[in-house]
Amino acid sequence: MAWIPIPLFGYGVFGSALDGKSESLQATVSLSLWILWSIVLLISLIPSASLLTLYRVVVPISVVAAIWGSIEAEMSISSILLLFCAAICSSVSLLPSIGFWFINGSAYGDEVRLPLRAPGPLLLGPVPLAWMIVASSLIFSVVLLSSQKYVSGLIVFAVGSGLSYFSYRSLSALSQRWLVFVPAGIVLHDNMVLADPFLIRKWMIKEIGPALESTSGLDLTLSSIGMSLEVELCEPASLSLQMNPLAPPEVKEVTSFLISPSSLSGTLEEASSRSIAVL
């Protein structure tokens, strides 16, 4: 709901910020802001796993725009409210519940998908850097071209498009990592760790519970931040690992492994509702 009043607060702020700028810059920036707002509003109404990354990339750009508008224009109540709404929307876009809502919009039949947390090392640099590349390419390309600096604008657009493509693909890979509950059991869908999705049938699962520090289970969390869960099996199962996409898959026999769903309580509740033993 905080996204809806953004045009109301931003009208005066961006109007003052663009005052005195060239007509082409005013028209381009105004049109871009309306497109940004419309895209986010439309995406927020369509739950789909393929749109989660786009949503989380585009929404935080509103904070950048709000900060720029507040600096260029005189600080006012509208500026404060605009910054507040943009910050709230950006924070909400990163919540586990938002990821859950989007990825389950593409779920098939009686299955529930639970997103896995991003690897901790990636959150400390690569993920913010990838977002900055995509956001900067969009912003500076539009500004330079609308300012009639065509050579600089085309160079930024060309270089930025290439970098943004690989950055966006990397961010999309993070939103395709799920723990899926299906009628037959659970499926671990993680292309950053596994060569293929790993199905564990319900009768093979001994129990699911919080992982202890002394556990000997295979760590598939990729050093994600926070508590993880351990899935214990009744008998060994073959797991095809492929953490290095350039290397051939490595098959390991496991009797337990660690995962890091974004919602631990939601995972345990779903497991219990499907008659899977939980600790």
C-alpha cells in the first residue's frame, strides 16, 4: 500500500527538482518515473517466480530517485513522506514473505515452495554490486541520452547493458533456489549446489529440525546467515553435487544434510502438516 501514494508525494518533489532543467530532460525523467511506478504496481499484482528478481531490482531504485529529488528540491513534508514510502517499499520487497508469495505463484498443484536464503558471502558484496550495476546502467543511460549527450549515453548504455545482463542473471539464480514440499516428499531445487533437483521421498525422511553445531550432516547452505535446518534420512541417498559449473558433478552418499529456508517456522509447520516428523 505504501507504493500507491508515491506519485502524490513525488509530484511536487520531482517537479521542483526538474525546474530549470531542459525540456527533454524533464519529459524523459518524468516519463521514466511513471514507467517505474507502473511496472512495480503491475508486478506486485502478478505472483510469479520469474518476476521476483525484477521486483527486487526495480523497487529500491525508488529510494535513489527519492534521495535525488529531495536533494535537488527544497526539503519539505512531501520529501520526507516520499523517502519514507520508498524506504518502506524497498524493505518490504526483501522480506521472506514476499519471496514466498512470488515463487508460489508459479507452483504446480499440491506443492509449496519455500525460498532458500542467499549465501552469506554474496550478501556482503557481490549482490549489492550486481544491483548497483543494473540500477546505474538504467539511470545514467536515461539521464545522459535525455541531456543530449549521445556519445556518452550510448557508451554507458552499451557497456551497462552487457554488465547488467550478467548481473541480472546472477541475481535471478538466487531467486531460483527453493525447498519444495510435494505429495511424494520434499524436493531440493538449488542450481548453485545440485546438478539436478533432489527428491527425498516421505518414507526416507527420519526427521527435520534445527541443525546443531556438532552435526555431521552435509552443509548445503553455502554459508547463509542465520539458523539452518537438518534433514535426517532413514537410509543413505545419492546426492549429485555441482558447486562448480565447469566441473563434472560429484556424487555423494548422505544420511543427513543442512538447508537454510528463509522461514524456519514455516518450513517446520509445512512438514508437520504433511506428516513429516519434525524436531
